[in-house]
Amino acid sequence: MAAGLERHAQEPVMDAAALWPRVPALWRDRLRRLGDQAGDRPSAVVGGWVRDLILGRASKDWDVVVEGDTGPVVRALATVEGARLKSHAAFGTHTLTYPDGTTLDVATARTEIYASPGALPRVRPATLSEDARRRDFTVNTLYLRLPVDSGDLWDPLGGLVDLERGWIRALHPRSFIDDPTRVFRAARYAGRFGWTVEPATRALIEQAGNDDRVGAISPVRRRNELFHLLREKDPAPALRLLWDWGFWKYWDPSWAWPVDFPVCGPETIDPLPERLAALLSRRPGAAEAWLKRHDTPGALQRITLSLLKGTP
């Protein structure tokens, strides 16, 4: 076990009385109805939404995990809510899209088995405790358990301590072997929140670079991670970290820091095309080939190329 990773043996449960009132009334009602459908199955809101709730930040990442077969739960909930349901049976995940366009992700509590480094995982149903141990970083292992208003805050792996310190800590030494995209996620959180990647996790990232772990994932998955970064309010801190760590080569070895990203005001619906064009402007003649090689959606290709050419 890498020093610094396995630190938290206890599983503290905290009163969440101060947290539930922060949840918007609309979502309290929706989560209450979800809890009604889940019945006796252990269920909780988890991940980035709980993290951001504690930090007092707005979040659109509504994720709920439920033990057992979630299929009947989400089908009944979709009927009650008048929501559209999209399910991915292989992963035990479901997305409900409400009439107002907002979404809720509901997943079966699960463990993940990686047949090879960087491969998509095979999953099997599990307990909430096992579910916590499959996640990326301790700050994303905080569970606000249902039912609404009376459910507690469960912190199985010391996420609150790391949240208070502003530390990004991987859960185990294989974290970046199993899923190398976590390297990009670590940089994204560090850039967004001004956090520090703690030393043991930083050593694992360095080892992942030395072992070319990111090379095992597809260009499309690498592209997706880049697009997530470019959609950050300020992508520069995270991208600078990844440059320092030596991971830009997985997008394009010819790219170099710094990049003069355009300032995007609050009226900008999506900053991605302009920021992507700023990156590709280093080698505009190679832009179209890059976009095609990374299977970029057609509309985004057209907009980005028109920006590079200076045409509307």
C-alpha cells in the first residue's frame, strides 16, 4: 500500500441536519420521491454533488446510488415524475431527464473489475461500503443518505478531512492503472478548487506517466477529458498542471504551454469551440486532421474550423 493512501480506518457518521436545508426544495421533493420508491434499499446522494454542497457551491451533478436492482426503482420513478429514462444495463446506471430539462443519475451500488489497464470495467452489484472503494478520490466518497431531512452524512474514507485540507487523494495504488483518465480529473479538481494533489497521489500520477498508462485509452476518451477541461470556468490552472506533469503529449505532442485562451463572458453559452480553436491555432494546417482523428462531433468540427479561418 502506497504511503499516505490508506489512512482512514473508521467510518464516521455525521448529523446532516445542517446540510439538508441547503438542498433546493425542488430537489428535496424529487429525492423524497426517489426514497419512497427505493423503500428499504440503502440509498444515498453521493460524489461531486455532496462535495459541492458542503463547500457551499452550486452543482448540477445529481447522483444517487442504491443497493440492489435499481431497474424497478427508476422505472417507477420515471412514471411518477413524467421523466424520460435512459438506462445502461451493463453498468447498472440510469439517467432521468425531467420535463424541465434537468437530469438525475441513479446507479446500482457496485464494484468494478478492470480486465486490463485503461479498459472499461465490468461491474457487479455491491454494498454502499464497497461502492465507496471503487471511486476516484476521497473527497468524492461522501454519502448523504436518504431519506430526505433525516438521512445522515456518511464519510467512510475520510473525505471530509481531505476536503477541509484541500487535498486530492487517490483511494489505492492501482487507481491510475485501472482508470488513467483520473489523472485528468485530478488536475481538473486542483485547477477548479485550488487544491493540492497530496504527495502519495502525485507519486502515482508520475508513475502513470512513466508507464504510459494514458496511452492505453482511446483518442476519443482523451478528447473527452480535454473537452471537460476546456469547459471549466478557467481551464488554465488545470492545463498548466498537466503540462508540468507531461500529459499534453496524449492530445498532441506539438502543443505547448502557454496558450492564450480567449476570455469568455457569462453570455458565452459554450466556451469549448473558441478554446479548442486557440489550441489548434498553433498548427492550423493540422487542425482538421486532429479533429477527425479524435472523432470530434461534426458540428463542433465545423464551428472550430470556421473560427480558425476567421469566418462566421
